[in-house]
Amino acid sequence: MRYSVLDLCPIIEGGDAALAFRNSADLAQRTEKWGYHRYWLAEHHNMPGIASAATSVVIGFIAGKTENIRVGAGGVMLPNHAPLVIAEQFGTLESLYPDRIDLALGRAPGSDQATAHALRRHLGSSGDTFPEDLIELMNYFRGSDQRVRAVPGAGLNAPLYLLGSSDFSARLAAELALPFAFASHFAPDYLHVALDLYRREFKPSAALQRPYVIIGIGLYAAESDEEAVRLFSSAQLQGLSLIRGRPGKLPPPVDDIGERWSREEHAALVQRTRFAAVGSPETVRHRIEEWLEQTAADEMITVAQIYDHAARLRSYEIGSRVFQQINAT
């Protein structure tokens, strides 16, 4: 089983985007040495706590700071962009960093309506055009359209992945023989339904002979369960702000979070973070083995919204050791 990183490029309270980028570069260099397979960055807009809005730019920065680890988008929200622009951007990245660039694509806009309007989404059109946009993008990489060519892009191999949290992208990934990554790190409800559908309906192609499943998990590892729970409180507080409609920067951890949420808010957070491995190395290993048995995932991609950079590094170092132990059994 491969293990990878999904970096939300967190902007911490008291910090700024410049610090977030420096921390991401350091994390990428270290996780490359620790055996992580790929390093993905996510597109989000109008989010004070996420610095990776210009996703392709940050991918280029991270790829330039590393040597071998695959770097890519996890993902680009295709409804926000013209397919030709994405083909050109990732054709450029693939030209600069050959055989290292991934392009995972999401269907959700990843923003509110005001931000969506600012991104020029759906102006003059209506309806969900994601499948058509995806085919258009694939054709640019294939060089199928002789009238409009992605330069660079046409003829280059930037592997495509589909992201999803429901059965829609699972069915589309199966139809197009694309690898499928499920966002179980924040939306786990339809995980098993989507994976069953994807595997059942998968149509092999020359590019991919068998289904390939990636699942997202939280990784909050420390020397003890108690310390890990404390580190995890930062992600919980940030999630609580999001539930309340007031997204913010990643806050420092707290010793007692129990008084800060209502019963309903707590239940919602618990539901969203069911796939967060929080604890000591032994606890984290138990959780990961449990999910691996449930899903038979080919790869797990890990998120760690941890305030202290050193503690975040330590979580990924522990995680690498846990994954290597699981793979050795």
C-alpha cells in the first residue's frame, strides 16, 4: 500500500501565507525522505486558513524543492476553470518536472456563491458540465483537437485522477478507467457505496487495467494518545468555525475543547472526522489497519492540520514508520 500527503497549506493564527509555503516545502522534503509516494495540494478559495488557492503555482514551487516525490493537485476544481487553461498549466508543470506531476480533479466548486461568481463560473450557462469538461481536458492532453491545442500539454503524460465524496465521480471514474480518490478525510458517509460501485463498474483500458482506490485519512500521531488528542483540537476548532460559517486560520491546540461546541456541533464533527487516526503509534496503526481491511485501498493520502510545525513533522514521521510496518507484515 502506498502512502501519501494531502497538504492544505495551512495558514496558522499568528502566521501568514509566506510561512505556510515555507512549512509546506520543508514538509515535502522530509516526507520524500520518509517514503511518501506523492504530495498533493488542494484548491480552495476565500478560505483564510488555506494558502493553496493558486494550486498550480504552489505545485511548481514544491516540485522545485523536491527531487523524486510525485507532486500534484488534490485537486483542481474543474468547474472553476476552462479545461484548456488547466491542460496548459499542467502541461507546463509536466514539461518542467517530467514524470512527477499528477492532476486530480474535483467536481465541487469548493467555494461559496459570491466566490464562485468572482471565479467567473457558469456565466452564461447552467447545469453541471463536469463530464463534458473532463472529456475536453483529456482530449487536450491526447492532442485530439486539431483546431485548438494545449501548448505545452498535447501528447504529454500528466496522469488524471478523479476526486469524489459520492457515487457520481465513482461512476465516472469507472466509465473512463481513471483512478479514484475518495474524500473520506472530511466526507466519509458514502465511502463504501462509492468504492463498491467504482470497482463493480470499472471498465479496463490501456492506461489502467484494474481499479485504483485512494482514500483520504487524517493523521494526528504523537508519542501518546493524550498528546495526539491535544494536537487534533486545532483541526476540530477550525472545523467548528467552518460549521458556523466563519472559516478562519488554523488555531493553536487547547487542553479542553469540550466546552466550545454544542451537542449537535460535536456530533457533526465526530461524523466528519471518522477517518482521522488520532493517537500514539500503536493507536494509529490499529486505526489504519482497520480501514485497510474495510476498504482494501491501494493508497492512503494523509491530512494533518496541526498548528505546530515540528509536531506536524513528527506526526508524518510516525505515520511513515506505521505504514512501513503495515507493509512489512
